[in-house]
Amino acid sequence: MRRWDGDPQVSQPLQALLRAAIGNAQATVHLRELIQKRVIDDLSPRLSADMPTRIEIACSMILGIVAGRELIEIEALTRQSREDLMAYIAPSIQAILGERS
């Protein structure tokens, strides 16, 4: 979340890419490749076989929160501090990425 709403030099290009990806197939491919390279490819060799799928699901949830907060400006998301918002969503993300029984 910090990358999406923190330092404008980092957050503004990411937000622009997300905006573009919503309505542009080429930007969608670019965003998907960015997530693939920066998150999944870097982590998955060290993780369990189903972890890439779990990471993609968690990333999708975070992208939805970011879109709702930064682009659509859903009040329930915008009125929360980043820390409070993370406190709400962290348990779900941890459940997806955590140990499976």
C-alpha cells in the first residue's frame, strides 16, 4: 500500500498505470507483467507450489483496495489512514498467504 499512496514519484506512475489498465488492454498487459516480475517471479522459486496463485489472489485484493481508495475514492477507504486500512485487510491477506493446513 505504501507504494501506491506514498512518495509521489513512485505512487503517481503506479496510479496512472492502474487507471490506464482499467480501460486499455496494452496497459493491462504492462501492469500484469509488472506484478509478475516484481512479486511473483522474485518470490515463487522459494515458496510452495501453490504460492504463485495465492500471491496473485492477494495482489488482486490489494489492487481492488487501491482502485477503490485512490481512483474511485470510496469514502470507507479514503477516510481511513493507511495504517488503519491495513489493519482491516491484513488478516485476509495473511490468511491467503499463510500456512495452509
